[in-house]
Amino acid sequence: MGASMAGHLINQGCSLVVHSRTRSKANQLIKMGAEWIDSPSEVAGNVEYLFSMVGYPDDVEEVYFGHSGIFSNLSKGTILIDMTTSSPDLAQKISVYASERGSFSLDAPVSGGDIGAKEARLAIMCGGSKEAYDQTLPLLQIMGDTINYFGESGSGQRTKMSNQILIASTMVGTVESLLYAEKANLDLKQVIEMISQGAAGCWSLNQLGPRMLKQDWEAGFYVKHFVKDMGIALNDAKRMGVRLQGLELAHQFYKKVCQSGYEEQGTQVLLKVLKDLNNESLLR
């Protein structure tokens, strides 16, 4: 996703320096005109706007606070935009460190998957400095088509958690709907075309349903990252005194997907795993 997003910036005439922990992942951007930089620290000393997108909160910690991390060489006035889906408290920590160094930060996680990134149709949920948001908005509009500011640091992450909570249970419902229809010997393609036009229509059914029919389990969004997101949401909800029992159940289903060896497949592989589990239980 990050490569597609950066590519849109280059195509709109932005001058980019880039760093990735695996250099080969930046090769296409370098061919497009981006300049390679050897560390997050060096990037931080060379840009006005610094976008980051990695996998896990631990990765964000390393990129920002590590030995050669962003805060070891941050230029005053730089705007930091972390687009990783991460924890609200880490977004707040980044905000404090940025402010102490005369800079600004936004937590700006995205939704829309690989297709949204490629087509510049991402939803981008922002929290942090309103001044930084206003200045960064023209760049965000190059990468996404639905962009909103939600308030203080961590608000973007909490909006993304709300998004993930809804998707988690919706995906379980989508998969069970298709399992039921298949068991009833219905044409799944026709079922998807029909029910997607009514109250059951949703992104999971419309975008991932056709992939499921093709048994295309390739990742637009990794299962392992979805499990991470659900864990963040459950922990943050617990801190706020809220129990999310539907999310707890979905989390258990997706942990079974990881246990089955599909953690680097797309979230739509839940269909295969729940079908296998259903078949196993019928055989007992």
C-alpha cells in the first residue's frame, strides 16, 4: 500500500526521498524518481513532510524512537504523518516528542486496502495537530478521496479502530452467509450480486466476495495485521471500560486462521478456514 501511495505523490510532481527496511520494495519508486535514503534518521533531516507506514506498533516505536530513528535527527518544523494502524497511546507519545522538538504530528491511518491505495481512493482518518492537518491536506488528497480530521492525537487511530471493529464482525457475517448459501446449493455469484444490492451490501461482500469465489486468498490486507488491529481495539476498549464481545469472538476466529498457517493471506481466507473447521466438526 505504501508504495502505491508514494507513487501517487511522485506522479503529482512531489519530490520524494524514501527508505524501506527492505530496499527492494522501494525499487519501483526509485525508478520513478525517488531518492533512496539509508535510514529513518537521515530521512528526518531531509524533508518537510515525513510519512511513515509500517506493520506493527513495535515497528513504529523502532522507526521513531530507535537508535537511527526519526527523533534522533528531526528537523524543527517537520510534519510527521504516521499512516500505520497503531495504538492511540503511541500516537500521543509521538505527538509529545514532536512538540518538544518544535515539530508537529498526525496519526493518519487509512482504510481501503490494496485497491484503494492503487486507485487513490483511501479513507484517511486524522488526529493530532489541526495546523499540521490543514497544511498536509493537499498531500493527503493525492492519496485518498475521503479525509477527515477527528481531534487530538490518537483520534485518527481510534476512528480506525471503530472501522476495524465493524469490519471484523461484518467479515464473519459475510463468510457465514456464503457458507450457508453454498450448503443450500445456491449459485454464490448470483447470491452476491443480489444481496449486495440490498441492506446486506457492504465493502467486505462487494470487494472480497468475488475473491472468495475464485479462491483468491492473496493479501490486500494481511490476516496478521488484522489480528494486530483487533488486539489494539480490545486493549483500548478495556482501558475505557468497554467490553466488545462480538469483537472478542471475531478475534478468536482470526487467531484460528493464523494457527492454520494463513497469517500472510488476505482476510478473505477466513472463508476457507471456517469451511474447513465446519467440515471437521461434521465428521466428528
